[in-house]
Amino acid sequence: MKVLVATSKPFAKVAVDGIREVIEGAGYELVLLEKYTEKAALLKAVADVDAIIIRSDIIDAEVFDAAKQLKIVVRAGAGYDNVDLASATAHGVCVMNTPGQNANAVAELVAGLMVYAVRNFYNGTSGIELLGKKLGIHAFGNVGRNVARIAKGFGMEVYAFDAYCPKEAIEAAGVHAVDSVEEMYKTCQFISLHLPATDETKNSIGKKLVSLMPKGAVLVNSARKEIINEDELIQLMQEREDLKFVSDIAPAASAKFEELFVGRYFATPKKMGAQTAEANINAGIAAANQIVGFIKDGCTKFMVNR
């Protein structure tokens, strides 16, 4: 049984060591493909492997066609839109993610982005505090729950809306559950986005919702850039000089945002939410354990292409 770690952006050495301990401890062979720059290298590496661990690497139909023995792909992280699920299913391959392993890292970055925004990007001018302000969490999954925990530490009032999470579960976490997404945007000066990029959510965060936010609004995106309707947000920010937008994913029109909204827009140079030593280790080792569980016991708990 051969397991490939295919990472154009490699795991930290300590994470690889942990993955190796899990995989080899189970009696399997571990092979590494790190810092590759050509897809041909990936296609060659997958030819005889049974399992693959990836990060943001693209696993498409061409990869599945080349991987004749492949049984499982695990994305070390929460998002999995870099994997062609339909092709995986057609090839009989199980795809999993590792939900929750990066959640605290992303949530801490959200907190940092909020502080950065309200302190005017540390430009030396007077800002405002988070204490007593209202934060709305749009989608209350693992990251959203951690954002709520940290925000309450700042003394913020926390609200949440999630069409797929029962209100009782939100309230049980000490968070106000709202009846509609519109109500949350009307109520909260801060909104933190945690939506996946789906047909339902793409371009869903635009003028209709964001215009409902109170004066001095701050929109934070640590999810996917595709959920933002960029043209509408640019138009709204031109109309509302009080609105700030901070993101862990540079929008396609990032240069235009930078040009038009100096002091009101910031995006990280690359997606950094999960870029901590702890998250790197946790996600990698979780992926290894899930592969072992799948191969040895048939465990499909985190399968995403059912």
C-alpha cells in the first residue's frame, strides 16, 4: 500500500514526520512529491499510489485517469473545491477533508483582520474598539464557532446565521441565532464570512446584503473569493465611504480595490488563514489517520463525495 504526499506548497518538516509515523506505523509506504512546479510530475507520481494527501493541489479528471490504483484522496484542510468530486466518484475514489484542524488558525486571523481594520490599518490615526460591537457570523461551522469564541473574549456581541445549522445549536454556543440573513446584516457592524463556494453561494455577498449593514461596517472574508460579488461591492464602497473590506483571499479585482479604497481595503498576499505551524501539523496528521482508518476499517466519516 503506497501513500503519496503531493504538495506544491510543502507541509512543515514536523508535519511530514508525523504523517510518516502514522503511515509507516500502519505498515504502508510513504512517498513525497514536494515543491513540484509541473503537472507532469504529479501525473507521474500518482501512477502507482493507493492514497494521496494534498493541500491546495489540483486533483482533476486527468489526475484520476493517471492514478489507476487510487482509492482515496484527503485534502488536509476544510475546503475541497480543488478536487473534482464528480470525477473522483466516477473513478470510485473516496475524497475526504479534515474539518476543524485549521479552524482556530483561521479564526485568529479573522480577529487580527478586524483589529487591523478598526485601528485604521495602523496608520497612526485614532480608531475604535471591538468591545461592545456586534459581530455577525455568516455560516456557523468549525471556523465560525472559533470566531465566536474569540470575539466573545473581546467583549463583542455575537450573532450567527446558518441555513443548515439549527438555531438551538447556535444558541447553545452562547451566540444569538437570527431568523434571517438580512436581519443579521442589519444588526451587525461586523460580518465574518465562512461560506463555501457553491452554486448557491457564488456572488451571493453583494450590494443587497452588505448595504444593510450599519454605519462603520467592516466585512471580513476568510472563506472563498468566489462568494463576493466584486462589481457590486466596489459600487457600494464608492457610495459608502464608511465601509471597509478586509480579506484573506485577494479578489480578482484586488488592484482596483487597492486603487479606489486606500485605507478601507486590505487583502493578504496569499491565503494565510491556515498558515500556522499548529494547523499545518494537525491537518497533515489528521489526513494520515483518516487514510489509515479508511484502508484498514472502511471508515468514511469525513467523505465529501457520497
